[in-house]
Amino acid sequence: MGGLGHIGLIQAACLAKLGNQVQAYDINQQRILGIREGKMPFYEPGLEELVQETTQKGLLKFTADIKDLADAEIIFICVGTPALPTGEADISQVYAAVLNVAQNREKPCVVAIKSTVPVGTSRGVTKYLEEHGLEERVTMVSNPEFLKEGAGVQDFWEPARIVVGSEIAEAGDKVANLYAPPGVPMIKTSWENSELIKYASNAFLATKISFINEIAQFCEKIGGDIKVISEGIGLDPRINPYFIEAGVGFSGPCLEKDLKSLINQFREAGQKANILEAVHKVNEEQRQGMIKKLEKQLGTLKDRNIGVLGMVFKAGTDDVRESHSLPILKNLLAKGAKVTVTDYSVKSFQEAGIPPEEYPGVQWVSSPYEAAQGKDGILILAAWPEYKNLDLHKLKKIMKTPLIVDGRNLFNPEELKDLGITYWGVGR
């Protein structure tokens, strides 16, 4: 296993649970030491126990020495592909990882790319190996991941489908047979199809979110209730109720990044991504809408005290990477607001891996009540159950101005109106 982020560590632990001997490699020695000591680099339900169990049984070992992978039959590449300023995915880590594997072994092996990579990457890496005279050591397979943060372990055991792209059927079968549960749909296809399935899946999910958010914007104009609308359309089996819950928009390390990358791939192919660009535009508008609702009630935000509840991109995780909360914070600061933030799982910028100097003056506190104390208004940006169960009477009492802008539609508008709290949800 090459790369021990969310995907790599889950994949390593679950494959070991199946009885495989797994060498889990990462270039970050501190991360390796931490995992060996039982400190998970991120939160994922069930993962810590799984790592502990498989390590104690000797099935899972951790290393920072690439040579320890020299005898591995299959190596999964699970490194990052961050977005460049142009929206293009930076796949330099993928190329470097595959080259590193090939240069440090003599026996041939299968290398399966789990990382989300642009269409053509597997073919490009194969050509790259040929240029270095290493093509006999590595056979490339595309095997995209479909693990949701906060449910990654469960998704491994209960996948909706498994996709394997290869030029050599034997190599693809070797990967597919490693962990495919009985009865799970298996798609064996080309490298390019496999890579595009991943991008198209995420782009379609993003499209559903932006669609319902645009309908929510219309609801606010005509007095509709997006909760009722979502229920009504979600009962249609052709649509289904998933990913049609209006809110602050999509973000995080996958959907937004992959959408931008796919738009860039369209551009490079000489095709305009009309729908995808509209999806991105609506998502940006949805974030800005949170700020506009505050301004509509407070006027200028200069010197206003604002509390923000929820920094992670999704409740149930501890991941602030590329979260919608970050550009919203910057927008508040640019308008002169004084901002206090809190989150249920993350307690500081340092813990989140975010440079605090990028958010000057932002105070991080430990509870939602501290974040609301004396504030002119609060923004709710993550759907933590703990926020839904807040004591609203207490909240009203401690706030300077009882104003809630709820980007997750946690509350009943009528209930808050009866309490004397000014409440702005999404599409309600």
C-alpha cells in the first residue's frame, strides 16, 4: 500500500482483515510512528480497532522504507492529487510513487491506482515507465476508490460496485479477485473508462447538490419549502432521495476538486463543460448566500461579532481540507467581521492542519455556546447532531442579537420564530 491517507490506511487495514499480508508504506515517517503507537492520523469509525487487530495478528505492518514493498504482488497507489490553481489535478505524486516502486524491485508486480487521476493517467504512467526502461517490472491497473469519509470502512465491506481498468486481463482479474465480495457488480473495462467513471460519479453527485440548491434559491423567492420539495421529488424512484438535501453546498477533498479537474479535462479536449461549469457556479453562489443573509439582517458586517458552528466539510469527519467553511471565513474577515469558530471534532487550526495566519484574528473555542456568547449572529455550517440538540432558549439568552443563519437546515423555522429568534435556513 503506497500512501496512508484516508483511502490508503482504510484499504490496508481492510485487506489485512481479509487475511492478506499487507505492507503499508508512507513517505512520512512521523505518520508511520504515530500509527504504530495507535494514533490514527484522522478519524474514521471502526478504523482504529481494525488497525489494532490486524497489526497484533501480524497481518498489517507499517514502513517508511520503499524496499519493504519489493516482494509485494500488488501495490495500491493512494497518494494525493491536489488541485492546481488552474483546476488541473496535480498527479506528480502518482508518477513519483510508481517510479519509486519500479526502481526498488526486481520482481514484476501489478500497480493499481486508487487515487483519483485524470483520464489518460494510467496510459501516461505506462509510457513513462517505458521511457525509463522499467515496463517489465510494473503492470498498471486503474482501480478507483468509492469510499465516503465517515463511512469508509463500511463502504469497503459493502461496495456498490468495483471498477477495474486494465490492458492486460490477468492483471485486472488479480486486483478484482483480491477483495470483491460475492454479488457485488464488477465492471472490468479500459483504463480510460475506469478513470472517467470515478470523475463522472463525483460530478453527477455535485450536480444533484447544485440542482437542489438552485431550486432552494427559487423557494426563497416564492415562499416555498425545500424540505417538502426534496421529499416530493425524492420519492420518484428515477430520482431517489440521496444528495438532494439543500444546504451550504458541496466541498471537501473530493467533489469540488474533482469537478474542477473534470472541467479542466473538458477544456483540454476542446469541449465546453456547460453543465459542470453551471454546477460550480451555483455552488459558489450558495456559499456567498450565507454571507448575504447575515448582511440582510445586520447591514454591514464591519465590527460585527459572528459565531461559526462547524468547520469540517461534513459532519462525522475531522476533515477541514477544502471545506466550504474556509472561504466563508475569509469572506467574513474581508468584510471586517470579528469571527469566533467552533467544531465538534476539530479544536484548532493547527489540529485541522490549516495555517492560522491565513485567518488573522479568528478565535477558536470549544463549545457552540462559547461561539454564540455575545454575538450579533451565528452561522451553522456543519450538520453535527449536537448542534441540532442545542438549548435554543439558552442560545437566545446569551446572544447579543438572536440571529441564526443555518446552512444545514437543522431547525424548524416556525419553532424559532415562536422563540423570538430570527432564523434563515436554506430554501425555507
